[in-house]
Amino acid sequence: MSGHDSHAPTRADLIALAARPTPQWVKTASLASAVIGLVAFIGGLFVDPDRAWRAFHYNWLFFACLSSAGATWSAVQRIVTARWSRPIVRFMEAYVAFLPLAFIALLLILFVGRDHIFPWTHIKPNVPVRAFYLQPSFLITRDILIFGLLTAILLAIVYAQVRLDVGLIPESGSSWAKGLRDGMRRGFGDERREIHSTHSRAGYLAVFAALTYGIGWPVLAWDLSMTLDLHFDSTMYGWQFMMTGWVGAIMSLAMLTLWWRKQLDAGSLIVDKHVHDLGKLCFAFTAFWGYLTFSQFLVIWYGNMGEETHFFRLRLMAPWFWWTTFVGVLAFVLPFFGLITKYAKMFLPTFILFACCSILGTYLQRYVEVYPSLYGVAPSAPFGLWEIGVTLLFLGTWGICYFGFLDAFPKMRIVMQTSPYRDEVQVPVNPRTMEPLPAHE
């Protein structure tokens, strides 16, 4: 048994806990935020369409990358057959609910709003290779395929994991998903066999999910963010971009885990060791984010070539200097030094403070990646009604998807915490005989 198994709940206990509804005020606030943001975005399309679409774009980059990172993190838990995260991993699996809408939003960006966002729609790069790479048909096709494939894989792995719970518990949850739950129960077999078959199927999908996220998002970053500046190239850009989403996902998971522990009264199940482990993950990936960010900056500074240094020079000039500074302080300095001790990770006020700083810093990074490239040297940084309104649109929509998912399906993994066969998955078995396989197989 894992060191985290300080309390072994019964299946009935977990079913009752996981069936507790989401507070109505959260769903109301999400809906209100989405409606207000939608009105602001539509208004922006009439008043200043360029700015409205650019605000839409950087918010899409933030929420889409964070959501796919979150769902991929849950896939990574399967790859390493983690047991410590079983009480909390469903909170991250729910991030997948936003991805279908994010895919639709990407189509809107590429087909409706692209002339307001991307310079390559009306400026042909003077480098032949770059001109070929930025052909609209080529770029749009590959980005749709990459994000569509990642969305499909993550939906498939989360479906498999949720099906294991739905198939073994009484019918419950939001009515909109009743058909999905009925489909999950169709053909559901013996509990032990279902645990092993699900574990095996999820293992294959998890590997593909991690590879698609790790390779796909750097390409999306180069296409949808870096090429907003037609003269800038950095191979490190995509990996640093991807890690920003990863850090934001883990920080937000920590916040949501603390919130759900209180809302579900799950203090005996989600214990201090879980909080400490989340704190260590937050600290570790903050350090890695800082390493990638500084590595990119150092090489460009040392090379001192104008086609590279202009990117950072612009962001270290007015009016972008303070925005860039805030990103470094909020995303790295405060969470890195703030979470360096065990006490800061375990003491909830400091943990929440530094997690909030990191999330805000990663959000501002998306703004700093997009807006300076499009506005250049400007009298002031455009951040006001349209940016706030579109942020509310995405935040509210994300909340509707997230809480709608957790109202429709069990809020925790029930079977993998209560089944007598739950730890057999640490040793692969023959799917026909259910006997352990020799180590070499």
C-alpha cells in the first residue's frame, strides 16, 4: 500500500462523497462570467475587431494549453502507475471537458479571425523556407490536425478512466450526460477484468497523449505565437511555451484540490501529504520553467544577433517593460523562493498565495508573447475592457465545462481506491487467463 493510504474509505463512502453537488454559486458565477465576456467580445468585434480577436487569441493560448496540459498530467499518472494521486486525479481529468470547445475556438481563430491576428495573412516572409512553412493552407491544416488529435486522445483516455467508475456505481449525475453514462455501462464486464483491461488500454493512450502534447504544443506555439513576429526564430520557444501551460495546470490543480477537499469534506482522504506532494511538483516545475526561460534568453543575449535580440529588446522597452517584469516576478521569483521550504508548501495561506501568483504570471506571459509582436513600440500597452471581457468569456466557459463534467461523472476515482484488485495493476497480467506475466513480457 502507498504511504498516502492513511484512510481506506468504503465504496459507499466514496460514492456518497463523489455525488455531492457543486455549489450553485460557482456555476452561476461561471455562467455570468461567460455571458458578460461574450457580450464584451461581440461588442469588440464592432468597435475594434483587431483588438477583440487578439485578446481572444492570447486567451485561447492560455486556456487551451493549460487544459490540455492538465489532461496530459492525468495521463502521466497512468504511465508511472501512480497511486498517491488517485484521490485527486479526477480533478485534473476534468480539464479535458474544455478541449472540444477549444477546438471550435481554434477553428474560429484560423478561419474567421486570422486576418486580425496573424501577419502572415497579408505579409509574405522574404525567406523562401519561412514563406513555405507559413503558407495558410499548410499551417492551418497541421494545426487543426495536431490539436484535434491531441483532443481526441485525451478524451479517449479520460473516457476509459471514467467508464471504470460509472460501470460499477449506481446511476447518478447531471441529466445531460445520461446517454454517455448508459453507453459506458453497455458491455461492462467483471470488475477485475475491467480494471486490467482499462489499465492496459489507458497505458497505450497515455503514451500517445504525452508524446502528442510534448511534440504538438511546441509546433502550435511556433505557428500561433512565435510567428506573430515574422523575423524571430527560437527553437527553445515552443518548449518554454509548453512548460508554461504545464506549470499553470499544476498550480491550478493545487488550488482546485484544496477547494474540493473543503467542499467535499474530504480531509480524511486528501491528506497533508497530498498537499505537500503538490507543493513539491509546483516548486519543481517552476524551477524547470525558469531554467528554460533563462536558457532561451541567455543564448539570444550571448549571440547578440539583431534578428533574435529585437524580440526581447522590444519587451524590455516601454510600454512592455513592466508587463515583462511582472511575468518574471509572478511566474518564477515569488513561487520559486516562496515554495522552497516545506512549511510554505504545507501552510495553506502561503501555498495559495504563491500558486495564485504563478497562475497570474503564466496568464500574463501569454499576453506578453502576443501583444508586443502585434503592436510594437506603442504609447501604452493595450489592456482594458476588451482584454478583461474576453478573459471573463474564457474563464466562465472553462468553469462551465469543468464543473459540468464533475457534476455529470464521479468527482473521484472510486473503483481504483476501493477495489480489492486495485493494486494488481502494478503487475501486468495475461488478459485471457488473468495470471501475472513473467517479467520479460
